[in-house]
Amino acid sequence: MGYFFDTFYFEPGSRMTGIWQAGVDLDADTELVATASLVRFGRDQHDQLEADFMGSHLPFHFGGFHGVGPDGHPWAMMLQVAPSAAADLVGSDSVYWPMSDGLERALHYNWEAELLSDRGLRRWDLVDIYAERPLRGHTIYCMAKAALHMMTASLARELGPEVRVNGVAPGAVLWPEQGTPYTDQDALIAATALQRAGSPDDVADAVLFLLRDARYVTGQVLRVDGGRSLSI
């Protein structure tokens, strides 16, 4: 899910309100392709209701998540997974055409809905070290990260062998710039095995490794926390 927020343009202040899976039964022996599409709805529409309605009209709907932007407009990330051979049935040169065509037709059911961006699935997510261990005062956050952890493993099982799905779980990398200041930085770093905070480059290096070099790795979450998870 971190991939979607980093790859698609989400305005600062956007928030996710729900995640769902369509429950499609995928044939493990079939070569699959996938797309992700960011759709914005009308200001007065409900994100979950509109996402469910639109998803019910997508022939290859797999699931997704939805939320609300800072401007009040609800949005949904629609995920589709289809057999790569589906394009051959209609004589299209693009393996993604059946999914893009299905989305275009589904948009006709909601004249206020607008497709902001779509593309093929990439193969990494940003999780968190607290997906496995609870953090006091952050119940909803930990629940969301745990769901992302499970989605990483589930998608690896569903989309393999054509698509590898892995996650990265950063530790103390960037301190919050908004909200309540974090006052225990020294204590947190002292409890980290490498005795320092990480950097965005550390996370980027891990992502690059998973994308470029880890060709026999899927369904895994790589901790980039300097050893912080060893002491919590």
C-alpha cells in the first residue's frame, strides 16, 4: 500500500478510511496481469458506497482501498487482476486493455467519478515494524499496517509467479513534521542496535534491492530499522 501512496499523487492530508478484497478466485496456473487505478468521486458521495458500487461493475475487480482527500472529495484505489490471455479474446495488443476498458465502462455508471491515474502493479509496499507488535496509543495505525503485511503475503501467493510482492518496514527514519512533537528520539535511538536513525536513502536502497536484485524473494517484509525491532 505504501507503493500506491508513493507512486500515485495523493495530496497532503489525504486519509484512508477502508480496505477490502473482492474475493476473486484466481487460478494459480494462469498467467496474470494487474492494474491499479485511482478514482476520485464527487464531494457529496460516500467513498465506501461508491467504491463498492463501481467495483461490482468491474469484470476483473480484485479489491482495493478508499479514503477522503483534503478537499473533501472521496477517492478509491481500484485493483484489477486478469488472465493475460483475456486480451487475445478481443484481439488487443495490450494485455491491460480488458481491465482499462472495464474501468472506462464502469465510470459511466457514476458521472461524478473521475479517473486520476492508472498503471500496472509494481512489486513493493511500505509496511512498518509495528505491523507485528502493538504500539500503545496507535491501535488503528497498527491494525492498518498489519492488514498491509497480510496483503503483501496474500498478493504474493495470488499473483505469483508473474508478479513478486514484497514489503519494506522502516524504523526510525523520519521524525513527524506535524502534530505532536516526538520527544523520545534519543531513547528510541539508544534502543536501536545500530545506535542511529535511518535515512530515506536506507529505505530506498532496500526497495531497490527487492525490485532489482531479489529475484527469488516474494511475500516477505524486509525490516529497515537498524535493529530496533530486536528490543521491542
